[in-house]
Amino acid sequence: MAKLYTEKFSNSNTFKPKTETINFLLNYSKALKVSVYKGLKFESVMN
């Protein structure tokens, strides 16, 4: 039987990402372009 992970951990909200990580993710999301053509999705990074 599959193990269910329903317990709440007390330290789950203590993640403090670095500023560089946040900037990287924001810049990546700004450069990501999703195009739809005939029902197909194409993802491209515009760098």
C-alpha cells in the first residue's frame, strides 16, 4: 500500500531562497515564451 504523506512538518515554512535564485527564476519566466500552433504548445527561451 502506498505511504501517504499527510503529516504536517513544523519546519516546512522555513525556506529562505537566496536573492540570486529568485532573480534567476524571475528572469527565466520573463524570457519564456509559449506559442500555440494548431493545438500544440511550443516553449522557447528568448535569450
